[in-house]
Amino acid sequence: MVTTAVESTGGVREFARLLLGRRARLRWVHLILGGALAMPYVLLGEVFVGPITGSQNVFGDFRLQLLSFAAGLPLAAATSLFPLTRPLEASAVRWLCGVDADLLVYGPARTRAAKGRTAAWFTLHLGFGGIVAGMSLAVPPFAVVLIVLPLFAWLRDSRLGLPEVLGHTWALALSPVAGIACLLALAGCAAGAGALLARWAPALLGPAPEDRLAAAEARAADLAVRNRLARELHDSVGHALSAVTLQASAARRVLDSDPEFVREALAAIEDTTRRTVGELDAVLGVLRDGDTPGTGPAPTLAVDLGGLLRRVRAGGLRLTATLTADPETLPPVLSREAYRIVQEGLSNAVRHAGDDVEVTLRVELAEGHLEITVENPLVPSDSQRPGGGHGLRGIADRARLLGGTVEAGAGAGTGSGGSEGASPQGAGMWRLHVRLPVKFPA
């Protein structure tokens, strides 16, 4: 029996929540707003209904009021074609009806189908809202009169237009119950109408297939920008850290015996970090503002290759560079991407070959292609510096975007199956070969 009583109490609370809970109250407010929006259209409807029916007092006839309301709804559907209707209605539905924002579209309706759905929604909102708003104005005063009628005899003799049946004793005794029932019926109608609008909102105000396609394209474009920024951060910051580590290590070993080399290494570290901070600020500016970098152009092969080679050599790396291509003749995009590829190739050699080996770099033009080759001896895994893991992937992404190819692996002529940081032990050469077309597809 106790369990039954608890379940009954829980059922009453759930019923009360559905009728008068926070969400139900907000949806009621949404319907009241719809009724307020419907009033100008009702007044316009009365302008037409009065002359047609020959009535001089449309307000005094409830049937003519309903007819005016019905005549105003098509006018509401026509005005819903204004661009701001759908964004405003979607915002109201999100905040007042509790509909997930991902299910709604906030932009203006562009296609004929979207405009038709918006017109249907606006008509339903104003239609249901007008009915519930009218009930909200009329039912509560009538219900209060019914509830207090047995307590005040003078109300029965007043000119309130009460039904004659209330003159009977039994009807008078039941009038409070009828008043409470009227209030519950009003709350039920408001809750039901609000729930229906909340259910129909995604279908009428939600994204059409073309909206979903546009959103998917926007997400893909944003992801492409983020991936590009991630590559830029990896290449610039990763190379700087590798170069600074190499330079600091070399300077530490000759700190007492070769002060001049230490000064050069510290100057190289200063220059490397200064340039990297500038590049980092540029990339972070893109993330903050969603615009192009404002701290200067990106490094290119034509302008910045010499400085890159000097900084790498200043760290003690034995680097032999052969440049037969003229960087000044390269397209700007190719020059920029080629610089990043060279930078990451040298960083990879520094991390995984160490500073006691000789690294060979060749940049040359052959058969309409720019070819970049970086070679270094393989060393045991326990002699490699930790780090890396994304450099070859970034090089491959850059080459693919330009229509080029990448070969990386142990030994000359190795295919693309090599993996960064996985150089086997023993003799041999690690070779990175990138081939980029000078005239690549747009």
C-alpha cells in the first residue's frame, strides 16, 4: 500500500511537471508571443470581414472574430517570406521550446521549399498562439468566478452572463470543481500545443539537404585550415626545437675549448628562436582572427634557404648542400612549400641521425619538376633523439596538394613505405626524395 501511495504521488508530480513545469511554462510564453504576433493580422482580417458580412461591430460577434482570425493567417504566411523570419523564429524555438540548436537553421530561407516550410511554421505558431493566448485571457477570470461563486451570493445576481444552470444548488456546489477543471484544461491545451510545435520545429525550421551540404563544406574547409595550421606549427616549431637542441648540445661539448664556436651557436639559437616566435605569432593570429597572418610573409625557398642552412650548420651538423635550381624562378606557393619540406627533412635528419654524421641536401630541377633529396646514414635506434612522428606525414600532405610524390626509406630508391623515427640498426642510408611539379594543378 505504501508503494502504491508513493507511485501515485510520483505520478501526480510528473503530471504537474508536464502541465506547469519550467519547459511547459516557457512553451506557453512562446505561444503567447505567437498570439501577440497574430493580433495585427487579426485586425487586418477584420477590415475585410466587416464589409463582406455587412457587420458594423466585428468585435461584438465571437464568430466574426474567429472568421477574422482565419482570414489573417494567410496574410501571416505571406509576410513570413521576409528573410529575418526564420532566424528569429529559430532563436525563439531554441530558447523557449527547448529544441536542440543543431536541429535548427538560423539563416534566411533561400530555396522555395525552405520558404514554404517557414511559412507553414509561422502560420502554425500564430494559429496555435492566437488560440492559446485567447484562452489565457478568457478562461482564468471565468474559472476564478466559478471557484469563488459559492462563497459570494451577490455574484449570482450580478450581470456576469453566468449560465442559468448555476442557479441550482447542485450546480453551485460543483462550480469550484468546474473552475479548477477549466484551469487544468487551459494548462493541458497550452502544454499540448507547445509540445506539438516543439516536435514539428526541426522538420519546418531544420536544415534542408542543401543546408546540410553547406554546413559539411564549411566544416571541411575549417578542418583543412586547421590541418594546414597544424603542419605549419609542427614544421616551424619542431625544426626550431631540433636545431636549438643540436646547437646547445654542440656548444656544451666545446664550452671550455672553443669559446668562439659557443658564441656562434648562441647567436644561432637566438636567431632561430626569434624567427620561430614570429612564425608562431603569425599562425596564432590566424587562429585568433580567422584571417591571414599579419606578422610577415611565410618563409620561402628563394628568401630563407640560406639562413636555414646557416642555422643548421651552426649547431654542428655536417651538411653538404647542392642547389642547382634557381629558387627565384619558382612559383611562390611552390617556393613556400618546398622550404617547409627542406626544413622538415633536415629536422628529421637532426632528430634521427645525430650531429656526428654527414647529411646531404640536393635541390634541383629535372624534367619540369623540383626534386628535393635529403640523405643521412642510418644510426642505431638508441642513438636517436626522441621526438617526431608527424614530419613525413606533413611532407606527404604538402606534396600531394601540389601534385607531387614522396619516397622515404632506407637505401636509395626505397618506396614510400618508410616510417619516421624507425630507422633500423646497421649500415645504410636513409633517403627522403620529394618530386614536385613546377606547374602544378590549381
